Amino acid sequence: MKKMLCLTMSLVLAAPFSFGQTKPLPQDPPKMNLSAPLPANLFVELAKAINPAVVNISTSAIPKNVRGMRDPMLDMLEQLYGLRMGPQGQQMPQQQQRPQQVGLGTGFIIREDGLIITNNHVIAGADQINVQLSEDSKDAYEATLVGSDERTDIALIKITPKSKLPVAVLGSSASLEVGDWVAAFGNPFGHGHSMSKGIISSKSRNITEINKIPLLQTDASINPGNSGGPLVNTKGQVIGVNSAIDARAQGIGFAIPIDEVKAILPILESKGRIARGYIGAVLGDLDPEAAEYLGMGDVKGAVITNMDPKGPAYKGGAKVYDIVTEFNGKTIRNSLDLMDAVADAPIGKPAKAVVLRNNKSVSMNWTIAERTEDKKIAPVAKKTYSGQKAPFDLGFTIVDPNADLRKDWGFPDDMNQPVVIETARGGFASKAGLRVGDVILDVNKRPVENSKDVLKHLKKSGNTLRIARNTRIQIINL
């Protein structure tokens, strides 16, 4: 599986909540006429019991002004979800900006008053959510979003029905065994109320790129449109929420264990979201060659590429290009590890972080704050700057950043390391892969603080530069 490319993101965590009483969910499994331990009519009875509680979901959105570039991360998501994640084009003229259907998915009713579970990715970005109770029904209910959580990929929506609705009963995923029979229900490719059967192929499948929760794996056929539908056991109880597939293979589908879903339902219904922590850092991953260069061996880490000067990491002593290797006693291999480690830390309390800075280990404490909104860095068009040329005809020019350059290029306010502003076409640096915008961190294993240090440490040949590029730390040999 392709490794997910890093996203610019704020770190998140789930925090304990106190919330009011919510309406109890049904507990009794549906009554089925089973004539034997594994009767011939088992799946017939399951279909009769579950399908009435399964709903088809369609979403619409007004086209947004997005860039023409395609995010490379979508390639990995398409392999797992088996669905084109949507083209990105230019903004439509104002008169044409009407809601357009952007996706199909599934949900299932868990309470008679119209409370429905689905996947967050089914409704994410939607301006309108429509629910159809049956494939033949001409009535479509407009649903409201009750709560959603991107990291666990669970959402709660609600419709206002004309009468009490049939419900699916939530079971337990704790007692599942590999080989247990299961059935998946959903809306694959718009074919409403479809059912497939299979077994539990594996438990606790860690796919951190798409979900914080270890997933159930099943060979019950799951296709695009099944997302958000129920995975049920032979008792007619929901034991998972269909979430993703591996489109490279046949019979590899994934579901979110229902015990994990039940744990967050009261929070989503009462609060609308899972409280998430914030350390005020934009993260990247460490290039393997850079890790070897730093003598880290098999040790990995998450690279801090930018910081909020008012955030916990900055206040706790972190610096741009620190490599976080431990957080709250957990080993950090990449940015997703750090995100999940922060998610397990309580808001408002200090968390110990260990970072690698100039090949030295530094410990510090960050008091976790609660995130209020995503913070993203968007560089603007670059101006022309003059700098100093590297010696020995190496073919690149560097400059010490000032406030204008940092703002223009989207660099952190406290970033002082020299920046490459020009590479000679066909020169040594260009051929070696050095690019305009690269930040030079050290030359031949000697840390640099300014352009003067770079010029002093360079040799005629055999140079090794450790550079920061976007959200990665890399090695350039020239």
C-alpha cells in the first residue's frame, strides 16, 4: 500500500466529556425464525430484519473555488475506498453555482426518531444531505448533521420521520472471532438495500492513514456506496460500520468495530464533535535518507515544519525542524503517530515530548490546548530576492530570510536558516535535486544558522546538505 503523503494539519486528541442523558438505544436483537444453528434461511431472515433500518444517503454541494492541482494523497485513498474522490477544477461562474450531487453512501437507523449512523467521509463537505428510506420510495428526507468525527470516520445524522422507524440494534464487536459469519448491507453503486455475506477475515487491522481505530477485515463484498452501512452478525446485531475497501484486491473490506462507535455516540449527539487537542505545530515526515544521515538508524520521527507562536509546542520550547521521537512515553515514527499520541493525552495537562535537535535529544513539556479551528499555511507568489552564490561553481544562491521573505514564501516567523533562491540550470546543485525554496539546515553534518555558515562549510566536492522541503527533511548530495 502506498504510504500516505503528509498533510498540513493541526494535531488532535479526544478528551473526556461530561454530557447529559440521551435517549436509550434499543437493546433486544430482532426476532428471527431460525430453525437450526446455521439454518438455510439464516440470511433470508437477516435481510428481513436489517434492510428496513438501512437507508440510502446522497449528498450535494455547491462547487467551491479550488485549485486545478490534484492532491497526491487522493491516490492512496482511492485504493482503499475504491472510489474516485472527486475531480478538482476551477470555480464555476456564480450563476451556475447550484448544489451538485457529489456522493452516494449508506446509513442505518439506530433510534425510532430518525437518528442514523454513517461514515464521516460520506457526508463530509456536503451542503445538503438527503436520506431515502427504501429504494422504491419517492420521498427523500433532508437530514441534519448531529455530529461527526473525521479521525474515527463516524457521523450522526437525523431526519424527522412521519412515524416511528424500524431500527438496527447495536451488538458488540469484542467477542468476534476470525471466521464468524457476517453480512454487509448498503447502497453499492446506487443499488439500494443490497446484501452480501462473508466472514470476519481478521481483527484489529491497523490502517492509520484512514482511521485511528483498528478495523475489522471481512470478505463480505463491500463496494463504493456501501460506506456507512451496517456489518451484522448472525444474531442480527450490528457489529461494525462498513468503511473502506482495498480496491487492488477482491474480498478485502474494512469495518469500524461497533464497540468503538458506541463509545463516541453520546459525545457526538450531545456535543456535535470530539474535542481535539492542539499543540500548534504543522508536521512532516522524516525522509529515510535524512534519518540515516542523522545517525537515527531505525528511529523515525515527526518533523515540526511550522508553529503557531501562541501554541503549546512553541511555548514549551520546540523549534522549527525539531524531530519529535517520543510523546507521552510513546515512540513516534511519523506524523500520524504523533497525532494519535496527542489524541490520547488529556487537554490542559502537560505532556512530555522528546525531540532530536542538531543530533541531540532534548526533553520538554507541552501543555495541550483544545483546537478551535484548523490552521493552514498558504504561501503566496514569490518576489525576487538577491543573495550569495555558493562557491566552487556548485550552482545555487542562498539568502538569509527577512520578514518579507518569510511572509512571501510561507515560512515560520522564527525561521532563520538560509533559503535557496536560485539554482543554475544544468548546474551541480540542480542535477543533485536542490530546488528553489529549500531551507538548508546543515552542511556536511555541521548545523548552519545563516548564509555565512553555508559558504564556510562547503567543499569543492562531496558535499552533503540536510534540507527542509515543504513537510519533509531530505538529504542532497553534491
